[in-house]
Amino acid sequence: MQPMKNRASISHIHLESIDSTNEYAKRSCHSFDPGRITCITAEEQTAGRGRSNRQWISPKGSDLYATFYFRLPMPLHHAHIANLAQVIASSLIAVLLDRGLSPRFKWPNDVQLDGKKVSGVLCETAFHPYYADFFLGIGVNVNREKSALERIDQPATSLKQETGHAWDLKEFLRRLQERFVDDLDLFQREGFAAFHKRLDSLLAYRGQPIRCFDGNKEWKGICHSLNEDGRLNLLLPDGQIHAFFSGDTIPNVIQ
Ligand code: BTN
């Protein structure tokens, strides 16, 4: 398989209105060049989707809704599929750090500011015998107003709320695209190891009681660390460490 070309070859499709940029990418990828990254963005999504079949409210014009489509040879070396969502979270974190903000990484792939969600990632994959197509969707609350943030079913914030000024969406997207192209290249060369240290150092809730739902069962423990392979290490009451590949975490507020 041809290695991916350099960043100059990223292809961008911007849509006025779409159900979901991930759905559009899955429907349309047969016409995309699999040797490049194609980034699809939209002004609004009428049926934006989050992880675990949740809705991603996507009002017109204020925020970033983007899906990065690309093809990678399989199997991945020194990495897991789930790491790709963590790579783009790391790209966003780098962009925010560059702008003087203090983001946190909420496992498995959310980004927080001031303890509130500012971004989430939905990674979908189509497997083929020797390669896989990735549809890496990221939503970032950029200029969302307080009243709209209050309609989200969990504590959420936006870049505008945190900094007190509106952000230029195009400029913000350009920075994220540049960073992600470099990060995907690094990921292909070095695997998740290149991202582990930064994400672990910015892990939200470290040392705090959390609940982790792994799809079957809810676990309670102390948020310990990010495993070197991207799993979450939870310290259980019996002193054992349990590592989670997938799931959702929330703080376990003790009354
Ligand atoms: C989550 O935190 O639950 C993931 C949210 C992912 C939202 C983005 S917005 C662009 C792309 N299109 C979608 O329908 N979802 C993702």
C-alpha cells in the first residue's frame, strides 16, 4: 500500500447542511482518494451522532463538526484501533495548549476545559482484508453560547465561554487539520507510544473516585492512569488495577 501523501494533499469538503459528517463520509468514500486524508465539515448537522448512539446537537454556524476519512494498512503496529480517536483528541489538545488553554483528556477520547466537555470523538471503521477505512468524527464546541450549552445532558463548555471571545472557525480548523496530519503520520511511524505521555499527564480525574461503565457492568474505583496501550487503569477497592479497553467514565461523587 502507498504511504499517505504529505499534508498538502489533504482534501476538504465543506457542506452547508448534512445529517452527519460521519454518515456522509461513509456514503461517499467510494469517490474519495484513499491515499489522502479527506476532511468533511458542515455548517450544521441535522442528525449529529455521539458515542453510544447518543445525539450530538449541532446548531448552525457556531461550532466545528468534522470527519476525517483515511485508509490505513492492517494490522496496526504497536497500536489499537481505539487509539486513533485518542490521537485526534491529542491533536486538539495540542492546538488548545498552543493557544494558552489548559485542556484535560477525559478517557476514552473527550477533551475538557475547566472540568467540562468541549469536544468528543466518534471513530467508525470499515474493515477489509488488508486495510481499514476510518471515519474519525470530531465535534468541538467553539462559539456555542451558554444557553445552548445548558441544553447538553452533561456539563459542557465552549472555547468562546472559556476565553470570553469568539473564535475564527476556519483558522481553528486549519490548525487542527495541520496538527492531525502530522499526528497521524507520527502514529503510523511510532504507534500510540508517541502520544501516551502527553495524554497520561493530562488525564482528567486522576486520583479521584470514578465510575466506569464497560458496556456490561459498572465498575467503581480510583482513576489511576492511562495504560501505555491507551486503556484506562482503574484502581479497584481490593487494590487490583483493572484496565479498560472501552467504556465511559463519570466522576463518582460521594455525598
Ligand atoms: C461523543 O462525544 O459522543 C462523540 C461526538 C462526535 C461528534 C462528531 S461531530 C462530527 C461527526 N459527525 C457526527 O455525527 N458525529 C461526529
